[in-house]
Amino acid sequence: MEYDVISTPDLEELCLWVNEKLRQGWRLQGGIATVVLPKRYTVFYQAIARERKKRVSQN
């Protein structure tokens, strides 16, 4: 299993990246998380996962 987290301060950009990863076979892991930093700076996060591709044995 591969796991990754996409993060960006732009919610529309997060949607674009997540949609691209979904087309590549990734699945969502939970919902969107947000962190609000000082001066109202917000970062959006989405965890994703996919089955690791099996390696072909070279025996």
C-alpha cells in the first residue's frame, strides 16, 4: 500500500490534484483536513492511498 498527502493553501488546486490522483488509481483516505495558521493562512490536506504495484520477479 502506498500512502501520500496532498496539501495546498488553494482549495480549487487541491480539487484539481485530487481528481488527477483519482484518475491514476489512488483512493481517498478520509476527508479534507484544514489547518488555520496565524494571519488567517489556511492549508488544506487530503490523504490518499493505492495498492502498490506488484513487481515482476526476474528469476
